[in-house]
Amino acid sequence: MQGTPGDWAEQIADLALQYGVSGFILASDEPADLNLFGQEVAPRARELVQSERVT
């Protein structure tokens, strides 16, 4: 993934929507990375996917 947490969320949402990917593994032992992913990236990616699937 490249860029900001928002960019990550968009990249993940694109993978989910284009290829049906439904699981992602964050390869990091850093608590800050895990917190960022869990608190910002994953929820935003879910929102993006849901909004695309509803419309």
C-alpha cells in the first residue's frame, strides 16, 4: 500500500470491488501500524465498499 491511511483504504476498497478480495493481512508487529489499520484504514475501506455496493 502507498500513501496516507485514506489512500490505503481506497486501494483496499478497489481490490475488494474489482477482484472480490475479502481478507487482508497486515504484515507488521508495530502496535502503531495495527492501531492505524484497525481504527482508520479498515473502517474507511468498509464504508467505501458498502457505498459502492449499495448504489
